[in-house]
Amino acid sequence: MENIKFAKRLSVYIAIPTILGVILIWIMASWFASNIVNQNIKSQMSDVVKSRSEIINDFIQSAEESLKTFSLGSQVRELLLSPNDPELQKKLSNTPLIIPIKKRFLKAFI
């Protein structure tokens, strides 16, 4: 009888630390895995943001060059000299220089 009580007590003394140890190992493993995944996600998001910002910067530089080139045209000077002339506005709104710029900006912002 005493051997059975001793065996039960011994089983409890072995089982409780074993269960606690397994739980502790599981918590530590999940914490480390979570940290690794979190770092990888942050790294990937940083790379995506960098690549998108480069694309946006390239687009802005290209758009600035297009606008600078366009602003040097004689049609822009004519329009600036007489901005209230509806006939001139209608004539210049469909010039070959303006149409590609309109299409490009519409594609970029729609």
C-alpha cells in the first residue's frame, strides 16, 4: 500500500515539472518563431516601400522633365500672353504635344 502511495507521489513529482518544462519550451519556441517572422515581414515591407518610392521618384522626375520641355514650347507662351482667348485655348488643347501628356497623367492617377 505504501509503495502505491509512493509511486503516485513520485509520478506527480515527475509529471508536473515535465509538463511545466514542455509548456516553457513551447512558449519559448513560439516566441522565437514569432520574432523571426516579424523581422522578416518588416524587412520585406521595407524593401517594398523602397522600391515603390524609387518608382514614384522616377515618375516624378520624368513628369518634371516633360513639363519643363512642354513649358518651353511656343504654344505655352501664346497661351500665357492671352489666357482669356477661348479660340486659342480650344486650338491648343488638342495639339500633339498636349495629348500624350494628358494620357500619361490620366493613366498615372486613375
